Amino acid sequence: SGAQLGHDSAGVRRSAVHFDSQDRYILGVNGNDSGSARYEKTLPVASLRFQATPDVALYASAGRGFETPTLNELAYRASGASGLNFALQPSVNTSVEAGAKARIADGLLTAALFQTRTADEIVTNTNIGGRATFQNAGRTRRDGFELGWQHETASYWRTQLAYTLLDARYRDRFCSPSPCVASSTVAAGNRMPGIARQSVFASFGWAPPEGWHAGAELRALSRIQANDVNTAGAPGYMLAALQAGYVKRLEHWELNAFARVDNLFNRRYIGSVIVNEGNARYYEPAPGRNWTVGAGASYRF
């Protein structure tokens, strides 16, 4: 069969966020820390989809994004002075993506290449005693690739595979924490902390619409950096999980029960990091083997 017509779309969005702080504790040397900030941006987006064959679709998209500081990020100034950190600016990113979706052997194969370039990336500056301050770090770039596969047989055996490669790096030199000293200089090309370069997810199970269902899952993440200068990091890990349940339909009612065990082999691993923690206590342990059991009911009107 020949190629089919494509489909394209475009849009624009205007975003505006306003922060206002009214200081009502003004006494002696404790001055007036009132202030306000307004962030706004016009953000275009466009996409194109081309149906190459009845089973293969190609697409491409491009757009701009806008991330304002949160109240938590504005809460403290790195200098220790009182008042909100209104010097913090929003980050603006430009993203492009191209990919394909294809039906092969009764399954769906998806693949995508993407890149995001960001200006004024908001990053952790200091993180001491549970109090974090933030700064703008210049330009960053994220290059990535995603590959996915989903398949389900007529007898309800279901397979899902997903792989992501994400190379996230700083493009400009800056200091973290500031002011600059040799040990706090972040070189252009350093990896961004808290982001795994590779991740894998796989699941296989039996999932009929009613009755018993069960399955197994595998998740894996590669090493992640714990600070901007890339002198500390958490090793990668791989985890397995099992799940099972039962679904029963009675006229308008649907009853379900389920049980799940995560970290099946009781691995010890670092589940998250506190980026740039001032005392080098970056690492937060994840739970060992853990169980979840539950039940629910829903009524369809």
C-alpha cells in the first residue's frame, strides 16, 4: 500500500506567573523584605505526523518550554540575607523530537530521538541543614533516545520493554556553590546530577480482563551523579518485582484484589540523592524487600 496523508498542527501559548511577598515583620534591624517578580513568555509548538504505511507512522515535533522558579526555590538567598531570592530567573528550553511507531507481529514498536537545550537552568546552589538555595547555571543540553515494545497475545500474555538513553550535561562553566573556588568550579561538559544516563524497564505477565492475573517486572538504572562537580555518585542498580491479583465483575460492580512484592531479592541500593548536600551526605537508602496488599470496588453507572 502507498503512503497516506500526513497531519500537522501548531499552537502558541502565553504564560505569566506572578510572585508577591508582603513582609509584615518589620522591627529594628529586621528591615522590609517585601518584593515581587513577574515571569512571562510566549511559547510556540508545532508537530507533523506522516502515515508512511497503514502500520508505520513517522512524526516530528518542536516547541519551547518555560519553567519558573517554585516558591521553595525562591525561599532562601545563598548569601543568607533575608527575603525571597528574586534574582532567580526562569529557565527557557527548546525541544525537538523525531520518532516512529510501527505495528510488527501484532505488537507496537516505538522509537524516538530527542534533544532539549535550556538557557538559565535552575540548579541547586547550596544545600545545608535541610535548607536549599538555587541559582541559574547557564546553558544545558539533554540528548536522548527511547525505544519501546508492547505485545499482547490473544490469550492475554502481555510483554512490555522500554529503554531510555539520556545524556544530560552542562554547556557553560559555573560555580556550585558560589562564590567560585577551585573545588566548586563546575566545568562545561559535566553531567547533571540526579539523572541516570540509562534506564531499562521490562515486564511480562498474564492479564485477562477478568479473573486471576500475575506478572513480573524488572527495573534498572545506571549510575547517577550526586553533585555538580561530579566528584560523588550513586552506583546503578537492578530490581525485580512480582505482582498478582483477581478481578471480578458483577453487573455494575467491579471488585479487585491485588498483592505485590518490590525489591524481590532484598537489594541494598541508593534510591535517591540530595544534590550538592553541603556535608557530603548525598545518599538516601531505599527500602529493602517490601509488600503491598490491597482491594477495591467500583460501580459503573
